[in-house]
Amino acid sequence: MLQEVKMRCGIPPEITVYDEEIEMYIKDAMEDMRASGVPEWLLDTGKLHPQTQTAVTLYVKAYLGNDRTDTDKYLDLYRKRVFRLTLEDEKDVESEYIPSDQEGNRAE
């Protein structure tokens, strides 16, 4: 998920200075979604559900770096996404995930 989030944040794969911080925020976001009632099947790290990736990316964008001017905006978008995820039914999005072994192949 790290490379997908970096891509969505506009960070090239060869830039690794933020990787540790991004990984920490990914874990925080996943735990926050779990505590908020997002179904476990959407938090499965073996499947990259686009809805989950978007929520995680919004969380990372809210906290990454030193510029906090957009933090409230991204956290509001994150909270709205998490709320929608709590309402998801597995059959509605079951075919939309990308197997994690294909994560690196998405951009090709």
C-alpha cells in the first residue's frame, strides 16, 4: 500500500525519506478505520480496495509534512469516506479490489 499512497500523494517511488512516516500514518489510518466500524474485509491488507486506499491517502495527506493549511480539509474528507465505508456491503464492491501482488503493476 505504501507505493500506492506515495503515488497518490505525488511522491516518486525513488524518494524514500518519507517512507517511515507514511507507513506510520497508514497503520494509524487502518486502526482508526477499524475502531470506527469499517468492516474487516475492507481492511484486508491482502486486497487493495480502492475505497480503503482513498481513505488512507486522505489521512496521510492530512498529516504528512509540515504544512497544516489543508489538514482540516483532508480530515473532513477522510471522516466522510470512513463513514461511507462503515455502510459498505461486501457484495457491492467485491469485484473492485486489486490483489496486492499487482499493486506495482497498476501504473504500467
